[in-house]
Amino acid sequence: MIRFEQVTKRYPDGTTAVDDLSFEVSEGELVTLVGPSGCGKTTTMMMVNRLIEPTSGRILVDGEDIAAVDPVQLRRRIGYVIQQVGLFPHRTVLDNTATVPSLLGWKRAKARARAAELLELVGLDPHTYGRRYPEQLSGGQRQRVGVARALAADPPVLLMDEPFGAVDPVVREQLQDEFLRMQAAVRKTVLLVTHDIEEAVRLGDRIAVYGEGRIEQFDTPGAVLGAPANGYVASFVGADRGLKRLSVTEIEPDDLEQPPVARVDEPAERAARRLRAEGARWAVVLDTGGDLRGWVGIDELAAGGAVGDLVHRMTAWVPVGAPLKQAFGVMLQHDAGWVAVLDGARFLGVLTPAKLHEALRRSVDADAQGVARGQVSFDSVSDA
């Protein structure tokens, strides 16, 4: 969808902002451009909508050389979100959101209906917020309106320059979650500029790590964290890149252990005998369909009756596919030695600290070897 072909931007004073840049962003892909101030990442993004013109090379959007496209018409086909948002203070939230459709000649009713739809998508009730003015919104709410406005004309490409940098960390994380949810629904082709490696890792399908005007590594978040291309990238992502990798490594069924299980309708005495025979002190309790109902300790089973009458609610659980970081956080929050992993309500197994570490190491080895995680043997992980 977006292709850079040997693009260079050199200013009259001799400064080279971007040097011989070539890369491609696939349709529906979210690519984060990350690096220190002055590395060329914002220049790269601004050349896509011709706010900055390249000195040499070509940039193609959907196969079309943008140098041959009228800049104004090009910008109306590309969504653009900046850190300062840039809402018009004299226009309502609804009218701000409808700006580009109005410029494209949409009828007022259609433009406002589209604006209301987009406000709903970014989590702002148009009936509550549509008539307000930007000064009546919080920073996070203004940022949401900025995203809605960028999407209003349904552009195939979205450019985002430090879009969540002007809000506090809690709101920033909420906005990132909301944006990921929205991107899963609309699947735009996105270039997002950030100086924050954690944000780049969390949001990007792939990451372009910039040095001085050049991309030092262009790969998946897991590969950048697990196998930095060179010393510069390793230094930039930080010595704690293993911890950062927890946020991009998903829990898979093969990562789980299978603990003792009791059924809700099982006699407590029989369940206790089985636990004693296995040397276990507790069991996960499931219903007849395999859905999680909680857990029970061997001492409580001495009370007799059915297991279902003695069950405790399970608070430490995560869905399969959640990042390892989430599972680790739940373990700490509940002071638990393991977390249950569910597919919907269906119990799949438990993730222990040892298995969490193994999953992380297996993921690193998989990227280093260029294979799927399931193809990495446990021995290779242990010996790494």
C-alpha cells in the first residue's frame, strides 16, 4: 500500500534527514517508526502526504506515484493525526469530525451522520459530545476526536505523529487500547511515529527502528526485541528488552501445564482420594462441559458432599492469546503461583512462572531460527 523507493531528503544547508530509504507497508498493516529526536522518522511520514517533498526517490501509495498527484487532493485521501490534535476551537465536536467529508463535497446530513458513526467508534457518544466544543473536552477526549476526524472520509492510509504523547500515562494506555480495538475493526494502513519503544512494540505489526536518517532494523516487535540487528538497536530498545518482549509474546496452548481436575458433580471423597494419590493439594473444578468453575483444596474435600458445593471462585485467569505480560501481572496482583488460561469459559490449563519463562525463551529462539514457536524444542530452550 505504501512503498518507499530509494527516498532521500536533503536540505539546502546540506543536512540529510532521510538517506536512501526503501521499505514497504502492506495493506492493513500498522507500522511504527521509532527512534530518537532528529532521526528522520517524522520527515518520512510527512513525505507520504507531501507536507515535505523528497529530494530524490519515489513514494507510491496504492501503486500510484504521489509526485503526480495534486497535494491537496492527496491529503484529503490520507488521514492525519498529530499530537496537538489541531481541532478547530470555534466548531463543535461533530462538525470538527465532519471536516474532510465536507471539504470533499458530501451533503451536510451525510457528513454529520458519518461523524456521529466515527465518534461512536472511538468511544464518544455523539449525543453527549457532538455539540460540545474542544475546550470542553479532556486531552484524551480531544485525541479521540482527532482520530475520528482522520477516519471520517474512510481513507485507506492513516498517518499518526506522536498521537498519544500529550496525555498522561494512564490515559495514554487507554487510548492505545481503544486504537488497537478500532484498528482491528477498520484495518487501515497506518504509519505511526513515536519516540517510545514500548508504544512502538505494543502497537506495531512491524517496527522500523531509525538511526541517523536510516532504518537500522525493520521487523516484527518480537524480532526487534529478541534479535536486535546490531548494537545500536540493542542499545535503543534497552537492556530490559526481555521484559518488553512479554507484552508481545502471546500465551499458546503448548505453554500450559495440566493440573489435577475435579468435576462439580463428583463426590468430594472420591476427588480427595485422587488428589492424595497424585500428591496434589488442590484441583481445578470444571463443569461437565469443561468450563471453569473455580478451584478446591484437598482439606475442604473432607467435608463431603459434591465438589460443586465446596468450590472457590477463580480470580487469577487470563484468555488464551493474551500477552505473557498480562499473565505475569495477574500472578502478581493475586499473589498466585499460576494463572488459569481460558478459551471463552473453557479451561485449557494453567501457566506457571516456569512455563512463562519457557514460553519467552522459546519465542526468542523461534525468531532467531526463523521458525514457528511450536517448532522450537524444549531442549534448545533449556540449553540456550
